Amino acid sequence: MKTPKVAIITGAGQGIGLAIARKLLEEGGHVILNDLEKSLTEEAVANLSRIGKGKILGCSGDAASESVIDELIDLAIANFGQLDQVVANAGVTLFGNFLDYERKDFMEVVRVNQSGTFFLTQAAARVMKDQGEGGSILLTSSVTAHQSHENLAAYAMSKAAIEMLAKNLVLELAPLGIRINTIAPGATLTERTTSDPDYAKTWSKLTPLGRPASTEDIAEAAAFLLSAKARHITGQTLIIDGGWTSISPSPYE
């Protein structure tokens, strides 16, 4: 019988992160689920605990905080004795025209998206190195790292940086048996996006495959990259956008 994999997933109280957590639990893994909002963390843990295969634990707090990162690592080791997979999914999107963009907003995007991803990856890689069994790390980028999108200059820059982090870390992590990849979702139906009544209709017209992604679409790809089925894939970014970046029509036209 295979030992269950143990994963940390940040920003997983809802949306893509939650769908990834559900998928890994369905496959028999154990998950430490993080979200900034305590209520979302608790609700997600309560709902996912009914799946009945892997075990799930919650950890609320700012995923870019050193103390929260330490707590996530400690929970994995204390409860399961190992850490095999990490999904650095937590992020913040702060829209704004470039010419008027405020420094405080820029610094927050960098702090959460870049710093949070960097230092969670670092902490996890240290544990995986000490375990000597390798591991798999997945970062969350965006199609905006590949195609310009109005009012998202800072966000797009942060996501492009995340993709370069994964590519660069191949040099240091591959010798340790640690793979690191990135997913770049496009338009996706989440709690946030579906609050716009026109979102699904708009992006169905703009997406070559005829619809925006579901969170399950993204989770399937994420689970593949985390798994042994992707054992010879590292340093790569997988764009999951129904073909949008191939033609890149703007929703504002």
C-alpha cells in the first residue's frame, strides 16, 4: 500500500485552491489547507472532510507571513511526518491604471504574490531536502504573465516573476529530486468571477473552446503536474485557458 502524499495548499478556501485540495483528497492524499479568511478555511475543511479518503487540516492566516509559513510546515510534519507536495496558490489582484497606480498597492502585490510564493517554496524545499525523497512544488501564475491585460501591470509582472522562479529553481532543486512547475489559468469560473453576471457569457465568446474554465479543469492539470505521471516535467508553465492566449481578444473591446 502506497504511503499517502502530504500537501500544503495556500489560498484554498475557495476557487482554484479549493478544487485542487478536493482533487488531492479524492486521490487519497492528506492536505493542509490555508486561507487568509478563517471562516473560509473552516468551511472548506468541514466540507472536504466528508470526502473520507485523505485527511485535511486547516491553517488560517496570511500565506506571505513567515509565521504562517512556519505553521504550515510544522502542521505537515507534526501530523503526518512528511511533506511531499506544495501548491503556492495564494495571491492578490489589485487593479489600477499604470499612470495612477499607488506604491502601497504595488508593494502589497509583490509581498503576497512574489515574496509569499518565494519563501513558502524555500521552506518546503528545505524540508524535502532533509527528507531525501524529493517532492513536487506547484506555483500559480496567470495568463496575464503572457498577454497584456488592462489595469493589471503590477499583477502581471508578479506572475511573470513566479514563472521565472520555477524555471530558475530547476538548477538547485532538480539535483534534490524536487520538481517545480507553474500553472497559468485563464478565465475561470470561481466565486469571485461569477459575481459578475456577464462573466461567463463574455468569456465564452472570447475563449476558442467556447467556455471559461471550471475550477475542476484547473485542478485536474494541477494534480497531474504534482503527480508521478509528470515525473520528467520540471521548470515548465502550463497555460490553461481554452486557447485564449493564442488569439488574445480583449474583454474590453
